[in-house]
Amino acid sequence: MASQDVDELDDSSAPLIEHLKELRTRIIWSVLAFVVAMILCYIVWNPIYNFLTQPICAALEERGQECGLILLKLQEGFTVAIRISFFGGFILAFPVIGYQLWRFVAPGLYRSEKRAFLPFLVASPLMFALGAAFAYYIILPMVFTFFLGFQQGPLALPDDPDATQGATHLAGIVFQGSVSEYLNLTTRFILAFGLSFQLPVALALMGRAGLVSADTLAGTRRYAVVVILTLAACLTPPDVGSQLVLFSVIYGLYEISIQIVRRIEKKRDAELRAEGLLDEGE
């Protein structure tokens, strides 16, 4: 009797061990992809830096100012290169990490479930890229234009030999940005909008799985507003303008998600009626 219990225990634990081994394999491949992508980004960190600084340079050029960021610490140049490597490595390895996640969950899905899940797997990196591009090409120029509007007086750096020309009685307020602070601001905006654009994908997937409904999402709008406002305050710098922009975008995506889930429900109900599993009146 005891021997039989031991055999049953071993049989029940075997699948768990296999799942843990599979999970370990997928995590290892994801980490390797991230490390390789990070090394590649470190090799070309300077062109990536030049690309990330184009919005601030364009905003300064409109005001006739030279584009330049300063290093406040001796080691800041190296830390900036590492930060760019981590940032670029995450974005570059994102499709590989998503694919490894798919390989882990796919064996436990039916064929119909795989067909339903695969479009969301493809849409996720595309929506992240769309959100990042929206932040880079639209939001960041607006934010920098707003922030630089608080300058006054002679818009030249203190060590500029031409700074004394045209000087006025006003105390000059001129932008002297730190490389680290600028990259922190820029990458936070890009990641915040990239991740916020995942909202329709996540809610549509949950709706496809039957975890949420369009009526539930519509009925919890007031709570969603509070959550979105909190996220906007945490993900963006402490200024009301950028927080309102991010809130407007995420809330708009929330409303779009409701319509997507409603269409999924209508399609699912039509399929069930065609199979005779749902009455016409339901």
C-alpha cells in the first residue's frame, strides 16, 4: 500500500518537474538573448545616444541654441553607455522573450487556443513599437518645447565667449542638461508609452479567454480612471502636462479595448449559435 502511494506521488510530481525544466530552459534563452542584445547595443551606444538626443537638439535648434549635454560626474559617461545598453537590449530582445513565453505556454494549449493566442503574440511587439514611436516623434518634442519655454535672457551657456553680447538686465535662465537626467527622462517616456500601448492587447486577450467582458470593463470606468491617473503619475516626470497626456492616451486605449472585447464577444456568440450551443435569444 505504501509502495503504491509512493508510485502515485512520483507520477504526479513528474509533470511538475518537466514544466520546471522547460521554464528554466525558456528563462535561460531569454536571459541569453537579453545579454547578447545588450552587448550589441553597448558596441553601438554612441549612435543610439545620438538618436535619442535628436528631439532635444531639434527643440534647441528652433531657438537658435547649441545642442549640448554635460557630464556631472566623472563616471557618468560610462553609466550612460550601460544604461543605453540595458534600454536597447530590452527592446531588441523583447520579441525573443515573447517567443520563449509562447514556446512555454503553447504545449498546454489546444490548436484552436493557439490560433487565438498567436495574433496577440504578434500584436504585442508591434503595439510596443507604435507606443515608443508615438512618444519619440510626437510627445517628446511637445514636452521639450514646453520645458524650454521657461528660459529667459541671453540663451547661451555661461562659458560661451559670445554670451556677453546682447546681454540684458535679466538674470539668464538657460538649459544646461545632464546627460544622465535627459536619458532618464527620455527612456521613461518611451517605455511608459510602449507599455501603455499593450493595454488593448492584454484586455483583448483576457476577453478572448473569457476573463473579462465588455460590460464589466464599461462598468468599472470610474475605477479605471483612478488607476490610470496613478500610473500616469508614477511613470512620467512630476509635471501635470505630461501626466495628462499619458492619462489621455491610456484612457483612450481603454475605451478602444472595450470595443475590441465587445467585437470578440459578438464573434464568439455567433460561432456558438452556428454550432447550436447558444440560443438565438441569448
